[in-house]
Amino acid sequence: MKNAPDKMSETQLHPSSFTRSAHPSFAAYTGPSMNPTLVEPEMLEIQPYANRAPRIGDVIYFHAPDARDIVHRVVAILPAGIRTRGDNNPRDDSWLVEPSAIVGRVVAAHRGNAQRKIFGGRAGIAQHYFLCAWRRVNARVSRKLHAPYRAFARSGVLRTLIPGRWRPRVVTFQATRLLMMGSRVIGRYDAKRRGWHIQRPFRLFVDETEL
């Protein structure tokens, strides 16, 4: 399956299908599926749709059929429901989202006192395609650099240069083990794989045997 649909299709949904509350809600973001658009443990500001319907390109917070709460981007609006995909995922979600399952649109991501606007609509579509293209380029480059990067990380040269306050540390957030460096989340523990997913280039500063 292609990383991005050739053409995003849209069917009009009536605004009465959605909540009419005008008050935003907040939820903590976890997981890698929306990286780098969203990064845990950011706090998401979710605005109900009220008097308008979702648009292609919106990042929505919804209740999935398997009872999970999920944040993904709208990539198509069909007569049968709304198709979604995580910006960091290679394919669309296997389900269609019912309008009644949508809590609202993610309009901002908060980390401490910092706030980032999350784009929707046409700006969101542009962001979606850019991230798909970036993921393909990044995958090609990563394959070529993987071996030297791992070798340099194992050497531990850079680990000795980190000030004490910046040394990586493990924290637990909503039952998820996160690896932090200062105030930045640089990795998360995968319980199924029994190993760490660490963002580049931060593995250069981490000794997994000490975690």
C-alpha cells in the first residue's frame, strides 16, 4: 500500500452528527504514531466540532472500535465513515470512524508553558504529505547510516561529555516507561520487544545496559 493516497476523497457530513459543546478538553498524548507532529508526553487541546464537520487534514481525537482513544489525521471522508492515519504510520487505519465516535479536533499541543498550533484542513493536508515524503527519504538515509551510527553509539565517546543534569533518565508516565534528556522525551520502552525505541541522534548519549 502506498504511503499516502493518490487522491483524498470527501463526502459531506452534517454538523448535527457531532457534539455541540463549545468547551475544549485536554488529554495526554502517548505513542509514536503521530510523530513528529505530536510527541509524548504533550498535553493535547481538543476542540469539539460543534457547528461544523471534520475536514480532510484535521487531526482528530476519537474512540476507536476496539475501545481505545486514538489521535490520528483525517485522510478521507466517505459515505461509510471517516478514514484516518497516523502521520508516522505507513498505511491507513483498518477501520472507518463514525461521526459519533469523534471527541473533537486537536488544535494545539502543550508542553509546560510552550504551545504549538496543530494544523487542520488544507494546511494539515500539506503537513501530511510532507511527512509521508520525509519518512521515505529518512528511511533510505537511515539504512545507509545505520551501521556507522550504531558503532559510534556503542563507542560511548559522547556519553562522557554530557553534564550531569542532562544525563538520560527513565520516568514512568501513565504506565509507559519514557527516556528523557532534560525536559525532552528521547525514547520509550517497548514491552513486547523488550527494548528501547530511542530517537536519533540521542542513542549516542545512552547506554541501554544502565537503563
